[in-house]
Amino acid sequence: MRVARTSRSDERGAIHGIGSLGDLLPEADIVVIAVPLNEETTHLVDDSFLSLMRDHSLLVNVSRGKVAVTEALLAHANAGRLRLALDVTDPEPLPDGHPLFALANVLVSPHVGGATTAMAPRVVRLLHQQFSRMLRGDEPLNVVLRS
């Protein structure tokens, strides 16, 4: 299921509006949060949000740390109810000894996924591909649409 600010459909099917989260969260085994940080998304993932998720489901946050309330994440993970994969946290980085580090059901990554020696050649290759496609009149790859 895909969720965006507003509901609509495209060639791949339905895109649910963010107002539908209350109905959708209890149905999902994995919830991936990939949103910009703004007034609407700050603390979007709070205790109410997490309480709607299925027991033992997985929350993946690759947005910004302030999208999720750290205390709520800790409470649900510490109870063993949810699994977490956090590429971002609030604060970031988490201080040494933070309780999230000690939980077996929590993976905290350092938010540097793209910062490898392989990144620069891949970026150059992708840009070359994109420019070549557009010069031929083809659609670019990986188009992201904003509503």
C-alpha cells in the first residue's frame, strides 16, 4: 500500500491519503516512513501511530529523526511489540549508551548509507544515463512526482 498527502490513483493502482493511516496501519507487516520533515510530519510517528501497528510488525524510518517520537519508539520496542530499523533518530546521533542500542529488535544505522567510495561513480553514471535519455527524448529514470 502506498500513502501520500492526498489520495489518488495512478497506473500502478491506489495511493491512499495520509488520513487513511488509521485504517491501513493495522493491516501492514512493514511500514516504511519516507517523508519530508515539515509541520505535518513532525512527530507523525507517535504513540498513537505505533499503537495502531500490528504486534511484531516492522517500522523503518528513513526520513528525518523528528518524524518519530523517540520515547514512543523506545516504549514499543522495549515492550517487544514492534521491530524498528532506524536510519535516523532524534537526537541524531543517539548518545552513547542510549537504550535503543541495547534492544535486539532495533537496528540503528548511522544515516550514511550513500556515503561510500562507490557513490561518486554511481552518481556520475546515473547522471550520464539521465542526460542521454533526455537528449534522445526519453523519460528520465526514477521520476519522483510531487503533489
